[in-house]
Amino acid sequence: LAQFGITEEALKLNQKSPTCTAYVNFLNATAHTKPLEVLCAALLPCFWLYMHIGQVIHKEAGNTKDNIYQPWIDMYAGDDFAESVAKMQVICNNLALECNEQQRNEMTSAYQQAAQYEWMFFDAAWKLESWPISASGEVLKT
């Protein structure tokens, strides 16, 4: 974070966006209340999307030493991450094969909701989403 000019103090003061909070809460709730196969399905969109985005950016932008995001791009476009995504896909598929139709439907639902949250997560960052009021009720934006 230091390379981006972000201090530990600033990080502690930073608050997750409403969308990020909702997405993290969805994943935590899934992890604590749903079976393993549903959790795996809920986590898969993040793996898959980050790999895809990394690969597309790497292909389009190439390798630029001056790009401060190059380590992120390289990691998510790399073979090691692609291998971890493929493993996660196999795990989810194998778990689905052991499930009944109702369980597979729950996996599908969790996957779809997580994919929606992924879209919303990137959209929130693009829009610089923040809370309209503070935790104490102070209006922060109108």
C-alpha cells in the first residue's frame, strides 16, 4: 500500500463501501450457514472474474514497467492463478456431481448472486461509492 501512498492510519480510517460490505456479508453468511458446495459456488465468480480481467488487461495493455498495477495484472493473468481457478472449477463441478437437484439449484443461486455482487463491486469502485451517512447519522453527501 505504501507504493500507492496509503498509510496504515489512512487504511484504518477507510470504510468499506456499502456494496463491498454487502458482498463480504453475503460471503460470510454463506460460509457460516450453507454447506461447502454452496460456499464454493459463491466464491467461484471472484476467482474466475479476476483471472479473466487480468488476462484481458494483460493482452490489451501488455507488460508496462511504469504501470503501478502491473504486479496485480501479472498475478491474475499468470499461469499460477489460472491453475488455481481451474482447480476451483473442478472442485465445484465435483461437488455438484455429488448433489441432488435442490442442492445444485442452491449452488447456482449462490453463484449467480456472487456474480451480481462482483459486477456491483467493480461498479461501486468506478463510481467511488461511499456511505451517504456516517455510522453516527451525520449526512456525508446529498
